[in-house]
Amino acid sequence: MNLSSKQPGSSLGKHLRGIYLVSLIFLVATLLAIQVIREYRAINQSILTSGQLIINTLRASVVDPVVKTLSYDRLDTILGNVYKKNKSIQCIRVYEVPDHLASAVGTPVSGKDNSQEIMEMLLQTDKDKLVQQKEGKYIFWSLLKIDNEIIGLFRMAISPEQYKKRLYRSVLLFLGFALLLATISSWLFTEYLKRRIIEPLSATSEIMGHFQHTNLDQYLTAIDTIRDKLPNNEIGNIATSYRNVVLMVQQRRRELERIVTAIEQTSESIVTTDSKGNIQFVNPAFEVHSGYSAAEVQGQNPRILKSDQQEDSFFRELWATISSGKKWNGTFINKKKDGTLILEESSISPIISQDGQITNYVAVNRDITKEANLEQQLNQAQRLESIGRLAGGVAHDFNNILTVINGHTQLALLKMKPEDPLREDVQVIQDAGAKAARLVQQLLAFSRKQITRQEILHLGDEIQATKKMLDRLLGEDINIILLLDNNIWPVMADRAQFEQILINLAVNSRDAMPDGGKLTIEAFNLNLSKQNNMYHQQIAIGDYVMLRVSDTGEGMSPEIQKLMFEPFFTTKDVGKGTGLGMSTVYGIVKQNNGWIDVASEPGKGTTLSLYFPRCFEKSAPPLQSSEATQNLDQLDQGIATILLVEDDKEVRKLFIRLLSNLGYTVLEAIDGEDALRVSSQFHDTIHLLLTDVVMPKMHGSEVAKILKQKRPEMKVLFMSGYTEDTITRHGVLKDGINFLQKPVAPETMATAIHDILSGNNPRA
Ligand SMILES: Nc1ncnc2c1ncn2[C@@H]1O[C@H](COP(=O)(O)OP(=O)(O)OP(=O)(O)O)[C@@H](O)[C@H]1O
Ligand SMILES: [Mg+2]
């Protein structure tokens, strides 16, 4: 910015210069007047003095003291000489007596000759001189005396013209000098004014007049540049004060910017309304929360977000609170522009002016939909977890009971003749026992206590393989569509369990589509990253294989969806559903570290999405099933000694009978400690340790470990009702372990023992 580039101060400059000039003129005029008066007085004095002098000289020379008369002979000459010499003398007259002129030179002064009057006046006043002013002329009267004897009267008129010319010259000279002085001083004054006042003021007002609100830093630098050039006076102070004001504006603006940034960046939606509740401002988070743009809601009432989920009384209470000047906190179930519901934790405060009036309201809302969903998910998972523990415990005891019932039933049947009249009744008991055992298995599956045989599965192949069975199961009215991606990643799962999942899901869909419909089974790879895993905080990010089963059935209400995984929850008629299908699916998927999503709406069908973690292992060792494949009769009788450790008395009794029937020598122990004692007292070979896993005092695995040290050649076979981490790793059998799932059917046990003792079992 150039100090002299602008003119805002020029009017002030003109003004100041005007004042200066008027003052100057006034000064000059005053000085001039004083000068004129002084000159005038000086002229007056000078005329009187020189007139007196001339008269005195003449008085002496025009009188002849000897004869005591006028010097008549020289009179004219003397007067002529004086007159010639002195240009200001207009005329000189000498009277012998009044009215009798003796000599005269020059132009007489007009008017009557009043020498008689003057003479008398002089005599009366006893004076001999008198000066009169007449028509601007000075008239000197003087008595001519010798020894007090009046011999004549002298009169001389002096015109001040010569003197006035001198006065004019002096005035002109003064004026010329004053003009020169005024010009120089006014130039100096103007320069001073320009440099010290006008230009600094112009520069200051120029910078003030161009407030650069967009870039205050740059503006402050410009002010500094100008201020540095300003004098250190009031003008400099103005600039400094102005700079401080701008600095303050800058600080306030920064504070404001911080607040605005916070408002714009916060994830909480902020809405301000006027006192009637009409929206004035919304922040970007509001647009995200509600789906409405700021322009769309401007001037609208926030009730556009109202869903029909909350009573009118709720809103009445809210309005009553805030309109009475109090803060309101609560939770809204709002409706977004697209119709979806959003749960918002809200705090609304009235803004009250100094005179106590409510001018605005400001609402700060936090979207808690996700938290609420996650909390619901977590609650459901926790509830299922505790139900699972309960079910697992019940199933364990049940297994032992069923082992006894089923075992004895099977033993009885073996001993019965085909024509035995009781055979049919016992058969019914056996079937019911088998059904109960399946139920227990389902409960175990739900409580993730089912022992699995994990292997690498390709879900696409598995689905293809079950398609036929599903077709049969669902009937002709339901159209099964398979959408299976190529190259689906392998997963590690139990084949039978996976089949169980497919069947349970398909049967549920069938039941939901009594008039037929479409069942779509999809399988594809899915990578859950941090971004797309927002809603699955229960499962880790990573690669999954997704099994998605969708139907066009009746769908489920949110309430049913909440309960559907709970064991024994069913909406089906008595006898039609046990309510264990989905809980089994849930347990299996969770046991495989997977997850289930449900999407369903009444009347619109259901989609269940099951996530199975991708398996990175190349291959798993082929596992041999310990399923009974042979009949008990066909098994050769064992000649071996078996140490049976079982805490349940009835089960123990059953197994002793069974093993004795098979020809084995059975050593019996009621728990781990007892087993160690029996072993120490028995000095022959013990071929096999057949032990329960979960027992009081000592675990089956511990018994086996201790005995194995003493009897390294002894084989071990575990039996258990559910998974135990002493022999399994998270429900999967550890390698090299022989295991029988309770309830153990006699045939199964006979086959397993035979296999182990004859070295057929690769795991033995
Ligand atoms: N695809 C589906 N469509 C509609 N409702 C379903 C669907 N799947 C499950 N449900 C609901 O969930 C409930 C529980 O299902 P679940 O499979 O656990 O038990 P169930 O089918 O009733 O009995 P079960 O499977 O033991 O014979 C069902 O009764 C039904 O109300
Ligand atoms: Mg079912």
C-alpha cells in the first residue's frame, strides 16, 4: 500500500489549508492596519516637527531686529527659497498686521483668510503659535515678535501629499513582503500537512476502509507495513489501536472457527430452532442422521422426523419441559427420510435472552441405533450362552441315564427270542430311547458341547450333495435354487453338522411356505474388513464363506427373531416343532467361530446368512468313524482285561454286564483314585483302560496319564457325554485319542474295543 496513493484525506487537507489561509490573511490585515496607523502617526509627527522647524527658522530670518520690522527687502527671497526647497509646503504668508499681507508664496488654501480671528485667539490665549488642520492640510500660525512687540503674523500651509506617497510605498512594500512570506509559509505548511497528517491519515483510513475479512493474517501484515511508516503520534496510535482491534477480531474468529469446525465435524446432530420450534440451522451430522438436506428442513418443524413409535404424551411432556425454560433429555425413535427408524439420544435446551424470553432451542442428538442393535445382539448372545450352559449340564446327566436305559434295552433285545411277546414293547422303548438320545445331541449341539469330527469341507460340494435329499424333504411345491460361486474357499467343519444345518434351515423354510415358494441357497466368499464389519462386532474381521438361505415364506416379526435361537422356542403347533432346529444351527455355527445374521419381515420372507471362517489348512487327516458297523454277534469274544472307570453306578453296572458278556475280564473302579488303587493291586496285564472323562476328584485324562506311566502298553478309550478340553481342543478331538460319545450303544462300544485291542484303529 502506497502512502500517497489515495485521496480520502484531501478534503481535510483543503479544509486545513483554508483555515490556514484565512488566518494568514487576518494576520496580514491586522499587521497592515497597525503599520498604517503607526505610519500615519509618524507622518503627523513628522509634519508637525518639520513645520515647527521651518517656522522657527523663518521667524528669525524674516524679522529685522534692528528696526523691529519685517525684513521687507529679503522677505520674498527667503520665502521663495524655503518654498522651493520644501515640496510639501503648499503656501507661506506673512502678514504685517492681520489682513495685511506682506509677502506670500505658493497656492493659497481655499476659504476665507481668517488671520484676524487667529490673531485675536492667540492674543487672548497668550500663545504665539497655533496649528490648524483644514481640508487635510496643516496650517501653522505664528506671531512675529520682537521684544514682545507684535510686528506680524506668519502663516504656512503644509500639504501631507508627499508624506502619503511615502505611506503608500511602505504599505505596498509590506504587502509584497507579506505575500512572499505567505507563499513560502503556506507551501511549508502544506508540505508539513501532507507529510505529517494528510498522508498518514489517508493511509490509515485507506487500510481501515479495506477490511479483508477473508485473510486476516495478510491484512494484519498490511496494517503492520503501514503502521511502521506512520509517525509516532496520535495517528500512529490510531493505527496501533486499530491493529489491536483487528487482532481481537482474528482471535474471536479463530475461536468461532473452532466452534464451527466442532459443530460441523461432530458425529452428533445439532439442530437449532426459533422459539416456535421451526428449524433454523442443522449441522452436517443431522443430514447424515436424518437423510434430509439442510435446505429441505430449513423453516420446517422437527416433527417431520416423528415416527409413530412414540405416544403424543411423550412429545407434550417434552414441549412442556423446554417451553418452561428447562433442559430435556430423552430418546427419540425418529424416522429418516427413507422411512427407516433411527434411535437418537437427545438433549434439548432452550436459549434464553437477557430479558428472560426464550429465543431459540438447540438440540444435540446422538445416533444410538447401532449401539442399541449391538446391545441387543450381545444380550441375545449372552442369554443363549447361559441357556447353553444349562442345557449342556442337563444333557450330561441325561446321557448317563439314557446310556443305562438304551444299553439295557439293547441287551434285553439281544437276549430275547424273535418270537418273544415282550419284544415289541422293548423295541418301542429302544426307539423312544434313541429319539431321546437325538434330542440330547441337539441340545449338546446348541450348547456347543457336541464332539465334532472336523474336516476340510467345500460347502458348494456339500450343498450339491444334499440337494436330492432337500428336494425330497421340501416337496414339489417348493423350488430350490442353488447359487454357488466357483472357487469357494474351504472351511473346517463337521460334515454331519453342516448337513444338519442345511436340513434344519430348509425344513423351517418349508414350514414357512405352506403354499409353496422359492428357497434360494447361496454360497460365496466374503471378506469382512473394518469398513464393512460395522455391524458384526461379535466376529473377527477376515475371510469367510457365506451360506445364505432365503425363502419367500411368511417371515418373522422382530419379537420372533429375538427368540428364534432359544432352545424349545417354537411357534409351531404341539408335536410339529420342538424348537431345537435353530438353536442347533446357532450352536454349530458358533462352535465353528462363525456368525448368523437374520433378515426377515412378516409376509416378505426370511434370509439367514451364516458366516463360516475360511480354512487355510491344506488337508486334515482322514478320521475314521467309530460307528458300529458290525453286529455284536459277529464280533469275536475278547480275551483281555479291561479296567472300567465310571462314576455313575448304573452305567458302570451296564458296562460290566456288557463287557463280561463279550468275554472280557472287567476290573471295576468308581473313580480315578479307585482306578489307581485297583491297578496297583492287579499284577497282571491290563489291556485297556475304559474311562469316563468328567468325574469328581480326578479327570479321566489324568487317570490315563498316571496309569500309562506304569503300563505303557495299555490302550485307552474315553467316553463322555460332552466336550471336555482334557481330551478335545474346543470340542474337536485331539489327535491319537480314542473316544466314544455317550450315550454309548452296546454295539458301538463292542466294535470300538475290538478295533482298539486288535490294533485296527489307527488312533490307538
Ligand atoms: N425360515 C423361517 N421362516 C419363518 N419363521 C421361521 C423360519 N425359521 C425359523 N422360524 C421361526 O423360528 C422358530 C424356531 O425355529 P426352530 O427351527 O428352532 O424350531 P421349530 O422349527 O419350531 O422346531 P424344530 O425345528 O425343532 O422342529 C420357528 O418356530 C419359527 O417360528
Ligand atoms: Mg425348525
